Amino acid sequence: IAAGVPGIVNVHDVAVHKYGHFYFTTMHMEVSDKLGSHKIHEIAVQLETRILKQFPGECVVHTDPVDLTHPMYARVAHTLRGLVLAHPDTLEFRDLLLVDENGVNRGEVEIAVKPGVPSKQQLAIAEQLKAALAAEYPELQIDVHTKIDFTAAPRLEAEQAHA
């Protein structure tokens, strides 16, 4: 549904709870920060409306504006894709935020990890990815955070069943 809404770059943290015939849906959507607050709100409402047509109940969309035009965004995103694909416990990256603060490139990113990855290992993953990014982009000061993606559990179980 989200892929059909112009302006949405990515969605994550999708949760759907069903209570009888009533659905409560929440999600995060990534959009360009250049769209402005009114347009971003309009896109969120459009997504909520489309979801409610298929899943009657309640829907809340959290917006994550990202600067897709930052000079380093495409390169850093490409590097992150490779790092995430190469690590056995990571699923995806999201909320890549890069900003120029007085000539200093700063950023942060969230890495979705598989359910069951212990906290200590999550910290190690974050440090490994941060070190890899620092080696590739010494001019970038980036914070890497991890978060367990519980929505991945059913997908991972299905993949293991077919393996």
C-alpha cells in the first residue's frame, strides 16, 4: 500500500493488531525532508486513508524526514546496504539521517537486527558498522543504533522452512 503513495521512500516498524474486525496499524514512513511539513503530513494522511480502506479501524503513521539530496546520502546508503547484506544478524538499515552542521558532516542510522540477537551482540554490531563507515568516510561522524525487528520473525521462520 505504501509503495503506491508517491513521495514515500521506505516504511518500517510496521505493526498491525487485530481486535475482532478492528485493526490498529502503526508504521514509520521515510520521506524527503525537502517536501515541507504540510506535504509530509498530506502524504501521511494519504497513506493512513489507503490503509483504512483495506483494514478498517485506526492507523497512525509516524514520519521520518530524510535528506535524500545530501551529497553523501547515495554513497553512504550504498555502503550500508552492502554492510547489512554481509552481516548474518542484520536485516536492513533505516532512518539514515545526514546533516551538515557548520561544515561537519554528521549522521545517524538505525540497523534492524534479527530477533534473538543479544544486547551485547547488538552493541558489537553497531560498533563494527560504525568503524566500517568511519574507515570509508573519515569526514563523517555517524552514530549507529540497533533495534530488534520483531516483524521479521514470521518472515525468517518461513525462509527457514523453505531452506
